[in-house]
Amino acid sequence: MDPQLTEVSQLFERFKAACVREDVDTGSNLLSKLKVMLTGFRSLPPLFEDTPNAIHELTLARDIYEHAVLLSVKIGDQDAFERDFFQLKPYYTDASGRLPPSSQEYMILGLNLLRLLVQNRIAEFHTELELLSPTALENPCIKHAVELEQSFMEGAYNRVLSAKQTVPYKTYDYFMDLLAKTVRDEIAGCSEKAYDYLSISDARQTLLFSSDDELLQYINEEHPEWEIKNGVVIFQKAKESAPCKEIPSLQLINQTLSYARELERIV
Amino acid sequence: MTEDVEMKELPAPSNSATSSSPSTLNHLKEIASLIETGAYAREVRRIVRAVRLTMALRRKLKAQVLCAFLNFALSPGSEPHNRLAAHLPKEDEHEMEFDTATSVSQSPVKHPLPELEIYCYLLVLIYLIDQKKYSEAKACSSASVARLKNLNRRTVDVLASRLYFYYSLSYELTGDLAEIRGNLLALHRIATLRHDELGQETLLNLLLRNYLHYNLYDQAEKLRSKAPRFEAHSNQQFCRYLFYLGKIRTIQLEYTDAKESLLQAARKAPVAALGFRVQCNKWAIIVRLLLGEIPERTVFMQKGMENALRPYFELTNAVRIGDLELFKSVAEKFSTTFSSDRTHNLIVRLRHNVIRTGLRNISISYSRISLADVAKKLRLDTANPVADAESIVAKAIRDGAIDATIDHANGWMVSKETGDIYSTNEPQIAFNSRIAFCLNMHNDAVRALRFPPNSHKEKESAEKRRERQQQEQELAKHIAEEDDDEF
């Protein structure tokens, strides 16, 4: 086992160096090699055998997967993130009794929560939240994600966007950018219904664009039904009032006939 | 007949101290004979009755009685007997010896039926759990489960499902539930193979309980969706299943399904199961709050539940008023209750509902109100209340909770007039749904009518028919005469 272990450790060091250098291609190659070598260890999930080097191997494998997760964030590959996170999860839950706690555990958990929020998988977000102990909930990374979800639900989108400034780690930036885009779409939808019209400067402020041109471009692409007149964005065209509403006569006739039929059945 | 003879002779030599136990012992022996007949005739009903009778005797079980019963049912010195007797505490050696002496001399050696053996396991297990000897109960239940794996008889199924329940209970009370998860899964597989539906139901519920104990909602849902479903055999198991299903659905944000399941579970539960109904009601109240409806006061005033539901009553009050400060203070005041009920995360989700209700009240009461005032009334304690209030109001409008528009330049919210609802089709639609429901109920009731089976056999004999016709004619004549007389 020992020579295998040392080989994996060396490869892992090279992988870490590649990540620090931001060399994603080398990093990905090394990562795939590392994963293949990890299958040789029998102490890892799902086998969890008790080999003499078990603790060492488990810690090593956990570190490898943590770096894999961070690499996938750098690349921006959400599927890879999900896969690596699922492989990492047993180390946190089942093996947590045997290993010393990882320093990056809460950061990665927070990242996962954020990812679920961005992908709008709120049910899974809450299921994951249930699994966390009360001490975990006090951690700033997790708290950040939870408060973000609350603001999102309530509709206080400005809080969501201002939370972008208070990210605990730089790695969160990727997801925060995606979130900003989702939030912008939501704000546009809400403003459509809530306001009759907005001046260009106000619209720019609420939708958080830095210039008028961006705003106009956004409107042209996403919301062509909004009209722009005299420096004012009009959301809904004045609807002509429907003259007289049609009585749904067919439906009423059917209903009344069924009443008559049922009443006749009553002896 | 030999059994009757034994029962009469045994009470005589026993001491006065054990005067109460003979009647319990007699009951137990009657139950044992019931099980025997049931096993020989392969009638599961008798075994079900036997189990029910045992539950009634639960409080009166004592170590001596159990020892005596074990000696009666299983021949002493046989292997099952030794195994079981090892679990019982050795109290009062004299009494035991006396009883064993008498019973050994009188009871013939019999081959213990597997059903009887399992029944003895069940009795010992119930006794140990009631005496709070949990680690011994654990050992006993593990032994019984190992024994059960070899048996494959339908008549044992009823007893087996009870045993599984106590097996899981003994592990839960010692805090080791995770250990038996693999065993329970294997047992469920075996039960499915043997088409043991009651066992499947019980084991599925035990597994769900196991997962939910550790908050593994994801895995619980995966198991539940893949497990085979069929008509419920036992009302209690069905209630439990509905409760667990409701809990899973609540966490997954499917509140309508959750409400239905939880309310059904609370209704179907037997009146004696107060703790269970309290739990169902607690979760049902929260789900209704999350759906936006306020439960009525009568829900909190049900008999025996007032104290337990008190925190939830105050919570409902806070949500109804729409006051964030009150909500926060109530949540903090009862936080220990909520964490022990595991509803803490759900309460956090309620904040959003509080704001919505408050906003709705404001929009109905004011035709026009500035956003700063809205923020003040909602008691939003954030860095930038006016901007927050504006976004919250915009989202509420988009979701259809309130009917209003925002005037950004002047910074106020203008509520729209709610039109006359009677001039729309709404009342017609509401009436239609109610009428349809009543008519369906009537049709179902007619279809469910049962007539006594022999009513059609009574045919009128010719004589009786003639008599009846004569009477009818006379009556008709009478009425006709009366009419004439009326003038």
C-alpha cells in the first residue's frame, strides 16, 4: 500500500500546484489520473474497510475531492461540481467520526447550498439544510447562503445584490454572478406588474445596470413589449377595456342540466 | 381439557403473595391456547386477537408470571427456554422454584410451536421495555430477529411485525438506530419475497422513522417512492405512514400534499394515541401557516392538547397579526420546544408569510401609503428599509398577493379598488363546486346502501295478498266516503 500512497501524494502535490497556477488543463488531466488511482484503495467508500493506512488514505481522498470541487468552480462546470460534491459527501457524513474535521468543509457546504439556490432547486436546498447541525448553521458561510435564500423568497432583491459584497470567500463570486442574472430577471418581472412606468434612470437603478445603453440593450433583447417614450419606460400598454364580458353560456347550460339530472335521481 | 385441569390445580399450591398472578397467568395461558388453535387451523385472525388481548395485560406482567408462563409454554431445559429465561431478571428464587416444581410435575412435555416461541419472545421484550431495561431489550430483540429469519409461516407474521417494532424501539431508546438500518432493509427484502404484507408495511414505516430520525429526508423519499404500495392492513401503520409522508412533503416544500396527509393522519389516529395526534397537529398547523391560511382556534383547544399546542397558538397569533417583532420574540421564547420538535427550520420559513400577511392588511386598509410608512409598519429592521419594502411589495404584487401599483417617483403604493365580486362568475363557480360535492356524496351514499340479505325471501302468500288488497279497497272506499261527507 505504501508505494501507492506515496505515488498518490506526489501526484496530488502536482495537482495542487497546477490549481494555484490557474492551469486548468493540466489540473483536469492530473485529476482524472488521481481518481483512477484512488479506486485502488480499499478503505474508501463504499467499502470502508479498515486497512492500516485507512485514516491517511481517507484524509488524502477527501483533500483530493475538495480540490476537485474548487477546480470545477474555477472552470465553471456545474455538473462536475455536483458529481465531485456527491463523492465528497460521504467523507463528511459517514467518515466524520474517524477523521479530523476539514478546514474547508463549511466553505464547500456553503458553495453547494448556493449552487442549489442558483439552479432554483429550493426543495433540495431545504433538504440539505435539514442535515446541518445547529452549530453548522452558525458558520458564516452557511449563514450567508441561508440569509440569501430568505431575501430571495421575500423579494428583497436589493439585499441579495448587496450580499455580493459580503461574500466570505472569493470562490463564491462565480455563483453570485449567476445569481445576479437570475435576480435581474426576477426584478424585471416584478417591476412589470408593479409599476405603470419608470423613468430611465430609475429603471437603470433598480435593474442595476451601469449605463443607459446596457439597459436599452437588455430591454430590446428580453422585453421587447416594453415601450420607451420620452425617457420613460412604459411597462404595459393601456389595455382597451373589454366592452362586455361574454357570459360562458355553454358552461352554464351544462351545469344546470347536470343539476336537473341529479335532482331527478333523488327518489 | 388437560389444560383446564392444570389451570385449576396450579393456583392451589401457590402462595398468597402470588395471588394476583394466577389470573394473569390464566389469561396468558388462554392466549397461548388461542395461538395454538390459530396456528393449527392457520387462521391469522386468532393470532391478531391474541396479540390484542396481550396488550390489555401489559401492565400486569411481572417477572414471576413470565417465568411461570415460560415454563408452561416451552419445556424447561429446552434451548428456547434457556435463551429466553436468560433475559429475565432472576428475582425471588424461591417462588420460581416452587412454581417450576409444580408445573414441571404436571405439564406434559410438548413440542413448542414456533408461534408460541415467538410469542414468548414478544412477551419478554414487552416486559423488558416496560421495565426500562433497554440494553437487555436490545439483546433480546436481536436474538428474536435472528430466530425469525429462519421461520417462514404466515401465522407468525403478525407476531413478527410486532417484534420488529419493539426491536426498532429498543434500539431507538438506546440511541443506536443507525446500526440496525441494514438489518431492517434486509428484513424488508425478505418480507417482500414472502409476500408478507403486514411485515412490509411495518418495516417500511420503521425504516422511514429511522431515516427521519437522522433528518435524511432525501433517502427516506427515495425509499418511499420505490417501495411497493398496497392496501393498508393495519390502521395504526397507515396513520404512521401518512405522518411520515406528510413530514417528507413539508420539507420538500409541497405544502398542499403535506397538509392532506397530516390532517388525514390526525383524523384516523385512535383517540388513545394522544402523543401521536399532538405531533400530527403541530406539523399540520405549521403547514397551514406556510400555505397562508390561519387555523381556527378550535384546533388548539382540543382535549388534552392545549398545553402542548400553546407555543404554536402564539405563533399563529403573530402570523395572523403580521407583526415581525412579535413573531421574532415568540420564536425565541419557545425555541427549545421548536428545536425538540424539529420544526425550527420551518419556523424560519414562516417569516416570509408574516411579511405577506402584514402587507395584505396594509393594502386593504390604506388606499395610498408611502413606502417609508410601509417599512415602518412591517417593522423591517434592515439596513435600507425603504428599498427593501419597495422590492417586497413589487414581488407581492407579482405573486398576486395584493392588488396595487407602486408610484416610484413619489414613493408610495396605491391600492386598487376591489370590484364588486358578485358581478363576476366567482360565486357561480364556488356554488357549482359545492353542489357537485353534495351530489357526489349523495350518490356514494346510495351506492353504499346495504339491505338485510333475507328481505327478498319473504314472499307474500296468496292469502296475505288477498287480505292486503281487501284492506286497501276498504280504505279507498272510506276515503272516498269521507270526501263526500266533507260537504
